Amino acid sequence: AASELAREAPTLPRPDAHGAPISAPRAPSKGFAVVVDPLCDYLGKALVEELRDRGVAVATTLSDYAAAGLAAMHDVAPPLELLTPAAGAEPAWLERAFSADGEDLPDTLTPLACFSESDCGIATAERVAAALKCRHANDVAPKRRHKWLLHEALAEAGLPRCRQRLCETAAEALEFFEDEVARGGARVVVKPCRGVGSEDVALCAS
């Protein structure tokens, strides 16, 4: 579990005194939100526009994982100026952003929420929301993002959940499969602890 969660930790250097790009609301202001990794036209970018139409100013930013991935994809340096701030620097980061782009924004705005389009940005969004004391925010909880930890939490709460085993090798996965066959099962699902869209998920019957 620890290795799967390690990729959530910031890995890229932060520029000195950088701030977030801010988009002003297009309706009477209700507050502001942060959107992490708004990369897709019909997901994150569409959310930004919807929030602005509803009177919410939007700060946009990138998680380390997404920034590094974009850099590798296009063979360029990571866009460090777009990174989410390091832990503890979130309020100053946002203040600099509003100072730079504040002509069309009220002097004070209520922090409403922090969203993430990407799975890899959820931990970043949780951290930023907690640091900014957003009105609508969850606590920082890896068990919401890590499938094995999630099912363990269900078991601890006395709720139904699938039998599972956290495996690091093919031999461990095969041992789990054989245990399930001995119980009368015929198939197991092999999946990563993190990820979306059924990527790298397999239904194994032999």
C-alpha cells in the first residue's frame, strides 16, 4: 500500500513565489474553487466553465504526476509554474494568484471546494481543500483512493466486501487464486490498487 501511495507525494521543485492562474466568475460572485488537472475538454475544462457561469472564481493547477506525465509525453520540461504548492504554502500561493489577477475579482472570496479531474490529482485536491479550509471538503484519507485500503475499511466497519489479498508478485496472486478455487470459487479479479477506467484489470479463470 505504501508504494502505491508514494506517487502522490510531490516530486518536482517549486518555483519561488508562484501563483495559480485565476479565471474570474461570469455571474455574481459566490466564492472560489480550485480545479486540479483540468486537461479534458468535457471533464475538467468543462467544470471550470460551469463554475464560472455559476459565479465561482476558479484557480487551476497541476498535480506533480500529471505535470511530469505531460512533460514526458511532449518531451518538454515540466510546467513548474502551474504546479500546486507544497504542503503548508497553499494560502500564500492563492494570495499571490489573486494579487496578480485580481482586477476582475472581489477582494475576498469564500473557499468553496477543490476538485480533481484525474485520479492522480485526488490526493492533491484533498490536501489543498483542507489547507484552504474549503466549505465543502473531505478529510485527507488515502483509503478513499486506494482500493485495497478501501475494502479493508469496509471490513472494519462491518460492511460486506470482497475477499482480497495485497500481492506483490505473480506467485502471491496465484496462491490467492488457488485459495479461492479451494473455497469453491472459479474466478478472481486482478487489479491495481490505484487507477480508473478498468485499466490493467483482468478477470482470471485459470
